[in-house]
Amino acid sequence: MAASASIWKTIYLGSFVHSQTLTELEICRQGAIGVDENGVIDFVEKNISNISELKSKDSSWQDAKTVKIPGNGFFFPGFIDTHTHAPQHPNTGLFGKTTLLDWLQTYTFPMESSFKDLDRADRIYQNFVARTLSHGTTTCAYYATIHVPATNLLANICLKRGQRALVGRVCMNSDLSPEYYRDESVESSVRDSKTSIDYIRSIDPAGDIVKPIITPRFAPSCTAECLTAIGQLAAQEDTFIQTHISENKNEVALVQELFPTSKSYTDVYDTHSLLTPKTILAHAVHLSPEERRTILERGSKISHCPASNTAITSGCSPIRTLINEGHTIGLGTDISGGFHPSILDNVRQAIWVSRHLSIQIQSDAAKLSTEEALYLATRGGAAVVGLEDKVGGFEVGKEFDAQMIVLGEVGDEGGIEAGPVDVFGWENGQEMVEKWVYAGDDRNTVAVWVRGRLVHATRKFKGAE
Amino acid sequence: MAASASIWKTIYLGSFVHSQTLTELEICRQGAIGVDENGVIDFVEKNISNISELKSKDSSWQDAKTVKIPGNGFFFPGFIDTHTHAPQHPNTGLFGKTTLLDWLQTYTFPMESSFKDLDRADRIYQNFVARTLSHGTTTCAYYATIHVPATNLLANICLKRGQRALVGRVCMNSDLSPEYYRDESVESSVRDSKTSIDYIRSIDPAGDIVKPIITPRFAPSCTAECLTAIGQLAAQEDTFIQTHISENKNEVALVQELFPTSKSYTDVYDTHSLLTPKTILAHAVHLSPEERRTILERGSKISHCPASNTAITSGCSPIRTLINEGHTIGLGTDISGGFHPSILDNVRQAIWVSRHLSIQIQSDAAKLSTEEALYLATRGGAAVVGLEDKVGGFEVGKEFDAQMIVLGEVGDEGGIEAGPVDVFGWENGQEMVEKWVYAGDDRNTVAVWVRGRLVHATRKFKGAE
């Protein structure tokens, strides 16, 4: 299996940038990151003038390969997408004027139900995993569909491509979903989920790359009995759990109607043992202070999906409040409620949503800085998916999940077509990062590594020497 | 001069899409647009099965060249950018946490003042005009700097590249601007403006491609005496006028302080003869109903700059209200308050801003549809710059300003890297347009024409046959 085979020791040379804290980026212009045979960071040097000197210090690095970054580029941690729906990829951009509940019926369920056709699933999933990798996403929490074969196929594709993934078969047995697309019974819902969990664990027993995640779609999609059974399965199998919470006001009202004895949306999950430290809750737009307190007490995590919340007019998640309260938060693209598979685009969108909140409350306090949004996209996301000790930044002992960012130099070969960012040569490190964040796209993500393995490269990448 | 030399008659064959009304797109899958030697549309056919039949109907088209669009593409009118600052291009993405007034001092004035160096101006302007063309912008209202030589250079570049442009030397004589970057006196402000107007008219006497535009930066940048003199110059020269209005609340308060006898921000311009049917007012975020009435009565136009208003937290312009009142509105990128030189990106941003307004007022009424935003980007913008009879849609008698949009087919050569949009083959015309609007970028703008002249093409464009 490619993911565990040992690799050539490699020194990544040049600028690197990562979050030091929530509010600070470290920008190191003359760095060197040594990655060992297992893809683990062995050393991080911050003031390197000479690669030979570095190699001569330690003879075991004498034969190491080198990946050099040009002056207008930097290494950056891979992005973590904490919430997305792989089968909805072909619907990206299609939502018309719908909001959540009618959008599900019009666009989502018909598309997802078609994944009983495994050839079709293969074509779409291959394309989507390639697409997310090209945007620098090294870890992704995927919702699949209700179909076991297609869900397992998605896990196979992630494993083969080397993208870390949580892959979840969607549980949904209530009659909110159309008859043509739902679990037949509580029993089949549990059985199919278990089958997929077992399969995913069989292809990657250590869970180095792919892991299963129990995925009750959202409360209205499941009967109380089903939620109970799913909660038990999660405890029994000790898996991650992902679901949606409090995305849209009509949805919140619907949950209250469907679960009249529950105190709140959060309470529905809590009373069915679905709020654990391994639970990822997407959206969290309209939670009450009490609900947020419960989530915090249970140690559950939050996936902020700003592009989606804007596109389908769900609302503005109060990220500043959630941060101040101490929640663990990452970003999610939420394809296809969200309209872009790129976490970089969602970094921007998180900033815009926070600025709209700031306009609403007439205070700068709500504004996310560039640094904060990048933190959510990397270290924040890593903590959401339980990988905070393994990825999210460049420290000794972490695994090397990274993207090589190269910006366009004005007058370069390739010109305008080569990429969207224009660097004139006088920009400092901070400005390079900001130009990338506000104007960059996948053309600037020239190469991507997971655990030191190259998982994506554009024509511009020259390879290791 | 390239812009007036006659060209080969050409038939543009395949799908075309343009706004029929504010709320309706016409999507024609088997079209043919005939463009004559002057770049004027001679015929528009909507159900063509056979090019030979078409040519044989009229012998004068027998030798016409043909540009065919592939099945996953369509011709679309060129975009009109009704407000942008060319010299601020290198600052794109750099605004930190500033808002309008401190952003000007920190980022904008230092950059603009450097345009006294003509080599530097040449490098930046060449790059920016190439950049806006690559995003399908066929007409652009540019602010330059206070420098006559650099302003004239920008007009030269636009004329040479064939991009329609209004080019304005910026007037600013008040002490809001730093001593190192402002007009020395009212006299020099008028004289320099006149010099640049004369120059631009000398290089394109008919104004087919480039025209001058009088550009008082915004009320706080000019003394009352200067505004009077500039208003007189505009009347005497019968030119377009562009300025900013009511972008940010602190700015509105500052105007009230600086012009204590004026009833409002709008009144400042009105009483200095600067509100004419040829006036373009950028932003219009915080106008009172009375101000909006005055603008409507004067026939002045509005440039909506959604990305900029979000990025520097100016507010949400009430576009639905402005539309309902009958204002003429286009979109502006407002580089570098805006962070993207693409009008397509601002189509999306206009939609997001309208959705945030809709979230604020808890009503769907504020929402702009895809169709409406595309209308503002084309026909709306054309009316703002006084070209509604010449460009903005595909009708007989209009000039052919167009972009060739090609979306990526999954499995195509080039793959993921070829572009950001994935077409699976089952999409209908409406869905193709939506995929482009919500996920597309300059990679999908394969070729661009102004008056039938090719002004930009990517490697994918095969040329006319």
C-alpha cells in the first residue's frame, strides 16, 4: 500500500508559512524542513543559508532529495475540509433561489440517489477527490450517500490517491427523504453503516489515511429510534460522527416540531448519545447560548461553512462568539450548498461573513483576520478531525501534509494565463500571503503532499532533485 | 489604428447567452451571429442547423470566417467594469483590517504617488489591462492617478490593446491627501485635467475605444472651489464624470463636516454641477431616499461595487431598492478596495451581498438572481457608461463585444488543471450558465473580442477558420 511504503528522505527548502497561534502567522523566509522515510518531520530549521552545511551536520541526510521553492512561493500546511458532500459535486453552483429544505428535494436527493450506479459514482468521486486535492485539501470529512458500495468506493479512491479522509455512509430513514432515496428501516440503516465501517477499517486498519465516520444526515432525516441505534453503533465502534446542526431557521423549527420533547436541536443529538468529542457539527448558525454550552461540555467540534451559509441564505454563524467561548472550529466547503470545493475560497468567505456580521452589529469585534481564518483552515480543522497532533503545522514529529504555493511573477513565462496573482517583486512575506489569500486559486497550489507523499502536482512542479 | 481598420467578416457559431430583460436570460443553443467588416452585428440567427445554408442565403457571407464554440461553451457579452482604480492593482488583497479612510492613507496614496515614475506605471498598467481583458472586461471605467503622463499612457495602452475605456486623471487638491500626492492648486487641477482630456481625444478623435472622464476623487479630496471649476470643465468639454459617493459612514460624516452648508453628500455634487446624465457614482451604500431621488432626477448612474464594500466593511448597498426606484446600475470591481479584477467574481459578490441584506431584513425580496446580476454586469454597465446602444447584448446593429466561454468537460485533456468548472455532459443550458457563474474564472474565458477584434485569447482558442 503506497501510504505505508517508505519514501525517500526529503528536505523542503525555502519559505514556509504556518499558524503559530490563532492570531499569528509564522513566516520564515529561509527555512528547511526535513521529512523522514515515514513522512514525519525530523527537523525544522529557520535560518538556512546553505543546504550543504545542513546536510553535512548529519550524515543521515547526505543523500536526501531536495524540493526548492522559488522566491515568490512558500510551503503551507495542507488544508482540512471538515464538511463536504462528495456526491453533490456535479450540482456545484446549482441552487437557484432555494433555501435548505426545498434545495434538498430539488437538487440534492435526486443527485445522491443516482449513486446506486457505481460507474457513475466512480466518475464523480474520482473527479471530486482530484479536485479537492488540487485545491490543497489534504484531509477531508466526506459525506457519501446511503449506498454501501459507492461509499466504500469513495474510501478506496481516497486511499489510492493518498488523501486523508473520514468517509461516511449517510443514515436517513425518516420520510423527510423521498421514498426513492432513504434507508429502508432502522435495522438496515445500522447494518449498512456497520458494513461500511468494517470495509473501510479493512482497507486501512491503522486508519492512517481513511477512517469511517458515522453520518446521520441531520435530525429531521432520522427517526428517534434510528438516532438511538446510530448513537449506540458509534459508541460500540468508537467512530467519529458527523451531522448538521442549526443551519437554517426553518430547519430549527422543523426539528422542534419533529422532536417536541427535546429542549433544543442540540438536545436531540445529546439525548441520543451523538454529542461526543469525536462529533463534527456542521453550520451552528442559530444555536442558543445554552446549546453552545452543551456542545462545549461534550467536547464536540464545529465545522463553519461560510460559502454555503451565504449561498443558501442560512445566516451568519457567530464565529467570534464561538471562538471566544473556546469551541474547536474548522472550515467546511459544504459542496454543493457551498459553491466552491476550495478551502482557500472558504477562508475568504469566512472573512466576508465575519465582515457582514460586523456590518450588522456595527462593531469591528466580529471581524476575522486573515491569520485567524488561515488558522481555522489548518490547525483548527486538524483539531476538528482529531489530527491536531499529526498535521496542521510544521513541527518536529508532525507528518508532512503540505502544499507548495507559487505566485505569478509579472513578466514571467506563461503570463496572465499562468495564475491569478500578480507579484511585482517588492512584496514582503506578509503581503505575499495576503495576495495569495485574497486573489489566489488552485493554479498557485503547484504541488501537494500527504505524509510526505506527493498527491497532486501541476505542470509547473519540477519535482524533487 | 487597429481599432478602425476593417476586419474579416466572421460568423460566430454555436450557443450564445445574453440578457433579454433584467430578469431573463436568452439561452440559444444553435445560434449564429454575423459580424461585418466594422465589427457590427449584421445578423443574429437562432436556429441554425447548417452553416453552408446560412452562407448560401447571402453571397456576401460566402467568404466569411467562422468561429465555432464547442458544445460545453457559449458566447456571452463582454463585461463592463464601471469602476476601478488601475494604479491600485499591485495592492490587490492588501487591506488588513483598515476601513476606507485609513486604508487610503496606508495603502492607496503611497502606491498612486509612485506613478510619477513612467516606467513603473507602464509595467503596472500593461499588466492590469491584460488582466482585466483576460477576465472578459471589454469596457472599463478607469481611475488613473494625478499624473498626466501616466494617465495618458494608460489611455495609449487601452487603445493599443483595443479595450474600450473611460480614462480619468484624478483631481484631488484638498489636504485630506498627503502633501506628496495632490494637485498643487485649483488651477493646476483644471489645467492637468484639460491636458489629459485633450490628449485622449487626440489619439481617438471619434472616441470609439478610449474617452476621457473627469475624475474628482471624492468630495473630501477636493475643495469647494476645485469642485466648482471641475464641474465647469465637465460642462465645457461635455465629458463623462466619475466619483465616489456615500461608501462608508465615517466618510459621510466627514463630508458633512467639510461641507456644512450642504444638505447631503449628494447635494455637494449637485450644487457643483457634477450630477449629470454622464456621471458615474460609485458605491451609493448609505444614501437617503431624498438623495436617491436627486440622483434619479439628474439621470446620474450608479456603480455597485460589492466585493469592495464587503472587503473594507463599507456596508451593503440596497440594490433591490435602487433597482425598484429605476436607477441605472452597473458593477464595478473597485480594485483595490475590491480584491478581484473580475466582473464575474463581482457578479457572485453582488449576489452574496444581496443575500446578506436578505438575512438582515429577513426577507427574500432583497435577493438578486443570477439573471439580474448578469444583467448588471452587461446591459446595466453599458447604460452606465453611455454605450447601451452599442454593446451589452447580441442584437443587429450592436458592435460585437463578446467573450467565448468554454467549460471543462470531465475527462478532457488537461484535466483538473484546465479550469475550475466540471461539466459532466448532462447539464442543460441554464445549468451551464450557473456553473460558470458560481464556479468559473478567467480560464473559462477562452477568447475576448471588442468590436469584432480579438483582444485576448488563451492557448485553448483555436482561432477563426
